[in-house]
Amino acid sequence: MKKIISICVTLSMTLGLLFASMAGVTAQSNSNRIIDSADLLTDYEEQQLELSLADWCDTNQFDIVVLTEYGNRSNDDGSSALTQRADDYFDYNGYGYGENYDGCILVIDMGSREACISTSGYGETAITDFGIESLLDDIVGELAYENYYDAISDCFIDSVEWMYDQAKSGNVYDYSSASEYSFSDAAPGMFGFALIPSLLASFGMASRKKRQLKSVRKKHEAHNYVRPGSMQLYREYDRFLYSNVVATPKPKDNDGGHMGGSTIHTSSSGRSHGGGSRHF
């Protein structure tokens, strides 16, 4: 009897270790958030981004993934297939936290020279269409000049983390709120400190120029500037040349403007995603 119990315990421990090992492999594969297949980053840059994302994503329960590749993918009609690629890579590689798979992914295809962002779950709320366009504006600008690390780290990861924080605080970055976020709002004192020295320097230069012109006096009549006998008028008349008409357009109704939020589509897995893409 004791022998049978010992065998059962040994078997249970073996199966437990086996399942733990399998779970560990799965967790390891899903924790890889920087997949630099196009080799745009150095090993050090890739490692630093991985460590930073591991801590932030686990703390906030929101996945941020970056994939670079030389795919050059297109549909039969010539349109881009990168959006579908981004959705599928996120869905079928186990990314996303919670039952709604909260997170987002940036895919950079160096073959087609295109960048695509796909959002999932809470990512569709935190990163709106307007937010995606803002991200892509900065990302493709850096990619065009081969500033790959800045495009990935500063323009995508840092900005997504900021948008996530804003959304959690109730201030989703969108059309209606974009004007509230500006550099002048973030650092109003900086412009004051920069402006004061400039004004002082300008005043000093103007004072020096004024002292050099002591011989110049203001004239109140035009004849003081005319040499006697140099100007004679033989004929004078008025001629109408043209008219200047200024038209002011009628203000349009704002009901047809941007409504904000995210445009949602369904991936091949049946899950919903937001997103957008841009060539560089």
C-alpha cells in the first residue's frame, strides 16, 4: 500500500512539474513584446525596451507590443494587408490582458515601408482614431529619417503609456480634448524665463542704435525732404484702378464634424480591433 501511495505521489509531482514547465514556456513566449525581425534596434536597445515594458504592462494590465519585419504584404487588389497582419499577430500570439485582451501593437514593415497600429479591448478606448493618427504622424516622421529607436520608444511606447494614463484619469485623448494638451500648458513658466532676457537684449540694442542717431531730427512737413526746384507737376488726374472685395464664408454646422472615438473592425479570429496605418 505504501509503495502504491509513493508511486502516486511521485507521478503527481512529475505531472505538476511538467505542467509548470509548459506554463512557463507559454508565459515566456507571450512576454516577448519587442520582436525586431527587421533588426532595426541594437541588442541593448531591445533589451532595455523589453525590461521597461515588462514592468509597465504587468503593473497596468495592458499589453504594448512592437513587431518589425520585411513582409511587403499586400492584398490581391493591391491594398495593404498590414492591418490584418497586425490584428492576427496580436490575437494568435497570446497578447492582451483580461477577457477583452487589452493592449495594442505597432507593426513596422520595412518591405512595404508602412507602419500600422492595432488596438484591442481597452486599447480601443484609450487610443482613439485621433490618437492613432497623432501617433502615426510622429512615428513615420522618425522612420523616414531612420530614427528607429526614437520612433518605437518615444513616439509609440511613451505616447501610448501617456494616452493610457489620460484615459484612466477620465481624459481620453481625442478630437474634443486635443487642444487642452499643449507644450505651453505643460511648461508655462519656461516661455516667461526665455522671453525676459530676449526683451532686455532687444531693448539694449535699440538704445545703442538710438544714441548713434543724435543728429537725426523728426520733420513735420514734407517740403523739408524735397530739393528746391527738383519736382514740378505738369498734369494731375484721378484714375480708378481696382476694387477689393473681402468675402467671409458662412460658418458650417459642426454636426457633420468628427465625432471622436475609435472605428472598429473584426479580425480573422472574430475579435474586434481599432487601428490605422501609414506609409513612410
